[in-house]
Amino acid sequence: MHRGTPVRSGYAPRAPQGGNVGLIRLVGVMLAVAGGILLWTGLRARESLSERAMQAITGRNTEENTLYVAGGGAALAGGVLLALFGGGRKRR
């Protein structure tokens, strides 16, 4: 026991927490959910009548739809990585 450090009976002293680990993982989950919604929206928009017409005329998807799919996929992947590994270990 350390001098001057009161210890409550029945409780072990706590190790210092990792700081904002919980906050970083929460942001990761929120980013993954937002990315999933964007990705789903982009994939659903590909089936719309206007998107099919644009693809038939130009041979490619609209820029907005491509941004939804690419941005949603990137946000989903980044959010999952943050939620799994965000701030979990000390840097060496």
C-alpha cells in the first residue's frame, strides 16, 4: 500500500484507464452506422428508374450515386476499424 493513498475496504486500487478509448470506439461505431446507411442508400439508388436511364444513356452511374457508394464503403470500413482497434494499446 502507498502512504497517503486511501484505499476503500473491499476494493482493489484501479489501474489508470486509457483516456478516450471509449469515446474513440463510440465515434467508430457512429461512423460505421453512418457509412452503412450511405452505402445502403447508394446501392438502393442504383435500382431507380432515373439511374437506370442515365446508365443506359451514358454507360455509367451518376457521380452522386458513385460518391454515396464509395463514401459509404470507406466510412463503414473506417468506422469498423476504429471500433475494433481505436486506442486500444499504448504506443511504443
